Amino acid sequence: MKTVPVKLGSRSYPVEISAGLISELGNLSRAALGDRSRRAVVVSNATVGSLLSSKAEKSLARADFKVDRFWMGDGERFKNLGTAESLLTFLIERRVERTDVIVALGGGVIGDLAGFVAATYLRGIRLIQVPTTLLAQIDSSVGGKTAVNHALGKNLIGAFHQPSLVVIDPEVLGSLSPRQFKAGLYEAIKYGVIRDRRLFNRVTRNVELLKKLDPIELEHLIARCCAIKAMVVATDEREGGLRRILNFGHTVGHALEAVTHYRKFLHGEAVGIGMRAAALMAESLGLLPADERRLIEGAVAAVGTLPGVKTLALDDILAAMLRDKKVEAGRTTLVLPVEIGKVVIRSDVPLKVIRGALEEALN
């Protein structure tokens, strides 16, 4: 078992990574929470739950947790205040207490929504993340960002709420569709571009092995991405500085998700298009050499074909970007690469540069 520590003083927690680890969820949870926690509410959806909830719930029960389950809808469009209210009502009706725990069993949608409810119910109860998609395993389950979407923008309503434990079982990725798995690989490319050229090169070189779920490559990828995020979060927990680099590709990506009402793109796919656009902006501004931009473009293309976006209105995307939570003084904040492994944060990118990059990235 590999352990990646997230060092945040009294809010520190481990990210545990190992094949078959869901069977140990109960023991790991009891060790993280202590004896006072009596009830575990497993939040999932029918797709994930039908495959994994029985194993997770049995493991929790063996560790003397009383287990309840809450199933939400499957998809980004269900990550909203309506679903959050339904879960809050569920917790209130069952008299879940402050010492109890919510267990988020699923991808980033489930982790974000369950985390948001954990942050707000009784002003905060314990949370355990059990991510079941590659994107959630390498990114969204770590770092304490929780949120729900609004019709006008993604993740505009949220809170920082660190989990007590993250349990990552790479074996569960075998149940993902190829599209879901590739969505996670786009996010992995992000980590290489923002912080680690060696990781970028390894993902690019071994992308076909990763698609075949090679256990050595997969565990290395998950552990390295989690280690990068743990370092960034430990330095800047609440996104006042360094943590903003994790938004590479996300400003455009979130806008694409919002204008299509969270129905056209998986999150990683939207980020893939967003990374292409950000690299084009950086090249246009003279920040990124053309050969580096082509490497980023090639890495994104090697993962797979992205959904078509030619029918989307450019003005709608630009308007959605201006509603992004990272806007400062009315300006869109963008993370732009200057080389693979290093990025800068800019809020002075001319509109014509943004528009031109979007036009090229969307074709």
C-alpha cells in the first residue's frame, strides 16, 4: 500500500493507494475516525453502487459502523442544490450526528456533492473519499474542494472541507467505460504540464499501457498526481496563490460544461479542450515555444478524440468564462504554460487573444 500524506496540521490525512483496498475500507475508516463515529452514510449512485457498494458497506459493517445509503442521480447535472437538499433531509431524518461520517463512493460529482453536504450539515461532519474514477482518484478526491453547480456556472457554490481519509483502489477502474477512463487521462496531462515534465513524458510514452490498465503504470500515475496535489494543497490550502495552478485548462473547461448544461462533456474532456486553448493563448503571447505547444497538443490527441464543439457559440463561452469563480476585478484569470512543467497565472490576456485561441481550439 502506498500512502501519500496531505500535511495540513490538525487537518492532515492520508491518501491510501492499493489494489483491493475497498475491502479494507472499514478498518481504515475506524483507524482514521476513532471509536466515537457510529454511523456511516454511503453516498453513491446506482451505476457505481450496483458494482461496489455491497463490498464497501460490508467492510464498514465489519468495523462496527451502522451503514445507511443515499443514491443520487448519475451525471454532472445532478450536482446541484436540489440534490444537496435531498441528502441533507436524509441526514436530518436519520438523526446523523456530528461524530458520524459521510462516505463518498464514486467519481468527482459524488465526491464534490457529498463533500459539500459534509461541510454544511451541522456546520461540518467527517468525510471519507472513496473515488472510483481515474479523474477523482488523481485529482478531485484530494484537497478539500467541495461544491455544487449553478445553472450559470460550475462549482460556484461550495466550501473547503478536508476529508479525514482518501481510499484509492485502482482495481475499480476496470469497471469504467473507455470514455470515462480517458477523461481522467486528460487531467493527468494537466499535472505534467503544471509541475512535472517527467510525469508528462511518462504519460505520453505509456498512454496505451495506461488505457490497458497496466497496474504498475496506473499506480505510479495515481500516486504521483496525488503527491503533486498534496504538496500544492499543503502550501496553499484555500487557493490564495500556488493552488491556482491546478486550474490549468479549467477556466475554458468549466465554461464549456456550463454552456452545454453539463450534458455534453465529461469534466476531463472539457479540460482537454481548455488545455489546448490555454496553450494556444500562451503561444500567441510569446510565453510558450511552438514546439512545446505542439507537445501539449499531441499529448491531448494521444488520449483520444474529444467531443465536437463547432456548434457552440463563442460569445456564450466567453460570457461563461466571465462568470467563473476565479474572475478578479472583472478579468478572466488564466493559467498559461511557459514550458512543460511550469505555468504562470495571468489576468491580463487580451480578449482578442482569448477569442482567437478559442476559435482554433474549438475547430
